[in-house]
Amino acid sequence: MPATTRTTLRRGLAAAVALPLLIGALASCGYGSQAKNDEKKVAAEGAKLSADTVRLGYFPNLTHATALIGDKEGILQKELGGTALETTTFNAGPSEIEALNAGSIDIGFIGPSPSINGYVKSQGASLRIVGGSASGGVKLVVNPARIKTLDDLRGKRIATPQKGNTQDVAFLNWIAEKGWKVDSASGKGDVSVVRSDNKTTPNAYKSGSIDGAWVPEPTASKLVSDGAKVLLDESDLWPDKQFVITNIIVSQKFLAAHPDVVEAFLRGTVKTNEWINANPAKAKESANAKLKDLSGKALGAKVIDAAWPSIRFTDDPLAATLRAQADHAVKAGLLEQPDLKGIYDLRPLNKVLKAAGKPEVSDAGLGAE
């Protein structure tokens, strides 16, 4: 295999016409949302597809391990052949959606709430969900000295990553099902919902300014390493203990212009998930090595060993659970009733799955015509 070289990618905000939009979006995200750690990979040997390059966005999170590992192990690039893979990392969904809309990235790994919001705000014109990536990996962790049962949450301060994000919606829905009242805009009510950057939440916990957090991995396990206790795994609230935490989205323009590239990319994600599930120990090491590449620091063994088993890697986007999450956001007052028809286009993925002898997946009636 030829040596792979890396150079700094400066294309994240290349389109001058898109710059004001994207900068505004980055500022409005409210926490750690700036794109960073951009990198470029020279294409592997092989026939070039219909695009010279495909630009990928993802988060440096364990729930995005399909991207971390597919990139680190070269599985995605191998399927793309002579089409170069360029990657950009983000720390918040809104900035990734804006980058997709601005044409700075073509494909992204992202949570369900920003996928829904991006689709609705564009009136169904911006993106399609073309595959799944991960389920689970979200926990309610608390200070065991202050909270011993779920009923003890009343009157306490519990962090979520961002107003209206996937975990925020899930926690507000759980509160409502308890019969408690919280104003979704301010977070004030029977429980104080504190919107806190995942990066700063551990310090907030150690300082005592929050009593717990409803957060994804590895933040949950970082808090546990600081003395918190897992009170609830969100998977236990869902049928079959499955709910989508990470989707694969694509710009509709890119999908229309380069369906062969999208199909090749999805072959790469399917093969990556297959490798992850067949080699869990090696996969965990690979994901952590990629996190170190991106941030300069790997997760400690205590954190990653606790976090990894709660995440399930799957090609299935679990579309029925995305519909349910949208309903939860509506009930919380964070979203008007959306028309999600057309948010999925699973035809390329199902073509890949069929060719691999795997079962096809459902769009729960929300597929494009």
C-alpha cells in the first residue's frame, strides 16, 4: 500500500459566499462548535469515482466511532479508491449542518436532533439520512451523595449538552413522563436543566454546580471516574434497548451529483461496522488512537473501558426511533410538528447491504420518493 501523506486542510470555510453564514452559525451554537483538526488524505490507488474528493464531517466522540475507525484503519478510503477522502471534525451538530448547507462538507456523521432540525429548517431541501452508525451510549449519571433514586432528581441541577440537542430532548421527555414541569426554553422547573458543554461538564460536576448529567459517552464515564454513579441508561427506555444516536447524512446536491461516491462510502461504513463488531478490543484501541490523533490525548482506560460496551454499532438508522425523538421535541415545545417525509434515502445503503448478503433496513415510511 503506498504511503499516505497528510497536509493541513484549509477548505472548511473556503467558499467566500458561505463564510458569513457559517461564522454566524458557529457563534450561535453556544459551545465548542468550531470545526477543527482538519486534515487531508491523498487518495489510495484505484479508479477515481465521479468526484475528485468527498469531504466528511464527524465528531471526535465514541458515538462516532464508525467514522473514527473507518478513517484510522483506511477502510473508507479503500472503498473510495481514487477519490480522496478529506475530513473535518466538529463539536456540535448545528455547525456541522451549516457546513453541509454551505458546501464545506458533503457527508456527515451526526445525531438525530440536528438531522431533524436541518431537514425541517431547509423545508426538506438540504440533506438526506442515508445510513445508521450507532445506537445507545447515553446515560444519566449523578452525585450519589445527593441523588440515590430517580425521584430524588426533583429540585436538582442536571446538565445536558445543549438546548434542543438529542440528550436535552430525551431528558425533557423523561421529565414530562414523570409528571414534572420544566420550561424547555429556560430549563427552569421541577428539575433545573443546565445546558453545559460536554467539555466543561466534568469540571461543573467536580465543583458541585451540577448534581448530575444526561450525557453521551465518553462524558458519562468521565463523570463516573470522578465519583458519579450511573442512575439510568437511556437504552432501557427504548423498545429492544435500541435508539439512534448517530446518523449518516449527505447533502442532497452531492447525492444527486455523485451517487456512486455515496454508495462507495456506505460500503466503507458497512465494512467498518462489521470490523468493529468482529474485533471489539481492536476497534476500541483504534477509536482511542484516532481520538489521540485529533486531540493529542487518548481516553484513559478506566473511561473508555466503561463507555465502549454501552454503544452498539449498526448500519440500521433505526428510523422509527428518530420519528419518536421528533415527537418528543414537539411535546417539549422545542419543535413544531415536522413533516419528515423524505428525510431518508436508504436505497444506496440497501443496495450495499443486499450485495453483502445482509438484510435491508426500513425508513419507517419516511423515505424519499
